[in-house]
Amino acid sequence: MKKIKFIVLFSIILIVLSAGCATPKIGSPIATSKVQQIRSGYTTRDDILNLFGTPLRNVAGETGEIWVYRYLDGEGVGQELVVSFNGDKVSVFSYR
């Protein structure tokens, strides 16, 4: 009986520890072909929304809003697109 309790307890501990190590999946893949359509000074907020959807994060920058899109596949692969706006137009963006 003690052996069964030990096995059950050990199994529970392993499950809890392995769940804590799992990397979450976040967002959707960011298509490079869509990123290539962005043009600083020309692409609008609506264009970005149509291409990528709602951003994961939206923060106020010095000259306007900054939208952040992020994708993590849960296995270590990730992408990030950061778009800065000046008024309604993209002022600068970075993709990695």
C-alpha cells in the first residue's frame, strides 16, 4: 500500500513539474509576405489591422501608438512585429 501511495504521489509531482516547464503557444504565425507589404509613411492603421488583426499589445509611444504582434509556437520558435504609428500612418516597424 505504501508503494502505491508513493507511486501516485511521485506521478502527481512529475505532472505538476512538467506542466510548469511547458512553453505556452501565443498568437498566430506572422507571414513574411504580409510584413513585406508594410511601407513606412504609406501603410495605415486599417491596413495593419486587415493584414494582422488585433495586436497583442497596444502602447502609447512618443509620437503615437505602438502595436506589438507576437507569435510563440510553444517549442521555442517565435516571431515579433512591432509597428509604430505617427498619426494614422506607419512611421517605423521591425520584424524578427
